[in-house]
Amino acid sequence: KFRWDASAERLGLGTTSPSAALTVFDNTGSLSATPSDTSVFRRNDGTYNPRLEIQHSTEGTTLNHSYSSTATDLIFSIVDSEKMRISSTGIDVTEVVADGLTVEQNDGSTLLLKSTDTNLADNEVLGKVDFYGSDPSGEGAGVKARISATSVGGYGTASRLDFSTTDGASGFKSRMQIERNGDVSFYEDTGSTAKFFWDA
């Protein structure tokens, strides 16, 4: 099916009733676990990457497919400034909004860091949040603080929260640990013995 509606300046592919400037319907069959392409955007010159741009006036949001001999990345940009990249190693968000990342939900916001390991070992990291500083002075840019959750005793139901900081030269040091039973330990620079211990 193909239709050009000259009066409304709308093009329909797979439909005779286009509802937007470009309307594409995939009528190839029923739903399947095997994915199929509805639309294909391809550049065959072998030099530049295909690009899809959504514009308001002269500036817009772009969706780029970045290709190299070793990996393919999907890049989301706003006015040619990269904001998010999806690669084989994960998702990198360059900048979300000026006020940071906001998660909204009617019955309480949730940010889930999920470990897919079904056979946890003792002290295995379940998830961590790193705080990165970009100032190149002093010890330079890098991760300055970390909150991590680890398993305890190799049991899936027991965990520990660890709060760590670094001086930028000697790696991370645990400053506070909250144990699975509520015990809290505080540590200083030297030694592995808690400077202060609160027994829950």
C-alpha cells in the first residue's frame, strides 16, 4: 500500500490513510519472537554513519548509528551534542538535565541496580554508585566516592552497604559499613579495625 495525500502533504507506506507527514505501517504478519525490520535506514558509501534527525525549525534531536571495525554504538544527540550512547558494554549518559537524573512514579520512585548472578559468592558486588569529579587539578579527574552493596556469606538474601572515599592516590577506602543485622562500623585511614562500632 502506498498513498500520497497531496492536500495534506502526507505520505503513507503500508496504509492508505496517513495520519502524519510520514506514516509507516508494517503489515507483514502476526507478532513473532523473531524480530523483523519495519524500516531500514542505510548509507552505503562506507564512510559516514546513517543519521535520523527530528527538527524544530533549524535545530533538532538526532539519533546516530556510529560504526567502527570493532563495535557499533547508538548515539542520541541534541543540537549535535551527544547526550547518551548505547554500546556493547552498556549505556553512558553524558548529561540528563541540569538538576540531575529524575525518576518519577506514582506509588514511589525506584532506581534498580540488578545483579544477574544466580550463585553469589561472599563479598560479591551486587551494585554500586560512583561519584565522578571532572576537575583535572590535584589528583585529577576520576571517581571520588562510592556506595556499593555486597553479598554476605554467599547467601542471596543477605547484604552489606559500604560507603567509600578516596584521596585520589591510594584507591578506595571503606569509611562506613552497614551490616545485614543493622550493625554500623566506621573506619579511618589506617587499619582494618573499626574506629567506632555501633551494635544494633
